[in-house]
Amino acid sequence: MALRNAVMAALLEGEASGYDLAKGFDATVANFWTATPQQLYRELERMAEAGLITARVVEQERRPNKRLFALTAAGREAIRAYTAEPPSRPSVVRDELLVKVQCADAGDLEAVRAAVAERMEWATAKLARYERIRRRLLAGRSEEAYFAEAERVGPYLTLLRGMAFERENLQWGDLVLRRLGQRAGVDGQQSE
């Protein structure tokens, strides 16, 4: 999948500056796609040149002027065409932490356990952030009411996938810490 498609998905939420997109990636598509601000700005330029988005300058008094980007009719058509394509093969896991766990018995067991614990802290923080987004999207409604009433359900559905992924990371991390802890003779407890 190209970054272009993820940017167009984020712009479905409405007009946004490059800065807002970079910041808002955390609240829109970060549970399934990441990009650096530099990558986003380069892609926005390419998308504008391709006619997929428009950019308008908003003058600001005490700040630099900013450009706001919005999808064009061609951009919306590109989204329709993209969603009609069959998906590519499922993505593969490429995670350095898994390589470290694979090598744990021959390596520094405590360093691997610390890396897993750190990953679990990240997952916990992401899950908390996703839960805040979930509450904001639901706005006091049940999920059934949200699905019946919301203008767009895609953001919520992808958020649920991100939440499930982080919960599984925590479950797996707990198992790894317990089993490596047993190997190290610390009964699954993080050693000091």
C-alpha cells in the first residue's frame, strides 16, 4: 500500500494542514500505517501535482502561513478505485524484537526480557490512546448506535483492529516474560 492511500484516508476526515496530518496520523491511521512528517510533506506535494488534492494558503498573523489540503474529485475517485482493487498479499511480520526473542537462549536473556517489557509499555500506552479515541468517536453511544448513525464507520473499524493488535501484543509479552523468567529462574517477574 502506498502512503498516498493512507493520506487520502486521513483526508476523508476533512481539510487539514500538513502539520495537522502529521499530528493527526496518530488519531486516524496510525493504528495501521506510519509515516514521518517529511514523508507526508513529500507525498502531499506529489498528490497536489497529480491533482488528487488541492492546497489553499491560510494567512496567519503571528504564525507562518499554512497550507490546507483537501481531496479533489479525482482524489475521491482514486479512493474508489483503490478500494475496488483486490488487496495484496497479507503483510508479513518484520519485527526486530522477534529476532531478539528467537535468540534469547543464546543471548542476553535479561536484555531481551527488558525489551519485551518496554514493548508492553508501548502497547499499554497505545491502547490507552486508542481507548480515548474510541470514547470520542462513540460520544456516549453504544457501538450499535454508532454503526447505525455515524457518517463513516471505517475509522472505528480500523481502530478496533489496532486495539486488538495491542491487546495481543500485551498477551504475548506476558507469556514471553513468564517463560523467559522461568528460564532465568525469576518466576516470570521482571528482575531489577
